[in-house]
Amino acid sequence: MEASGRYRLVPVTLGRSEDGYTEVTLPETVPATSTFVTDGAYSLLAKLKNAEEEGEGH
């Protein structure tokens, strides 16, 4: 999450998965202290995609 409740998509690299957990490697430009959405992420993604489409004038 960025300042003022703003979110942005960040590409990550997935590693090994075990017992329902998956290793995630962040890009070097993302501080390790960043806050991430896990619960409700699908809903948030849908809202972000919708906002992108509205911004394109469609």
C-alpha cells in the first residue's frame, strides 16, 4: 500500500511452495518493509483493473 490508501501492482517472482505457503521474491525497487495485501486481494485487483479501464476513456 502506498500513501493515502493507494495500491499498485508489483510483479514478483514465485519460488518454492510447501504446506500452503509460497516463497515470494520482491523486485529490488520494493522495500522489504512494504505492506502487502493478502486478504481480499482478488477484490482489490478487480477494482484496480476497473479503474485502469475507466482511465482509458472506455
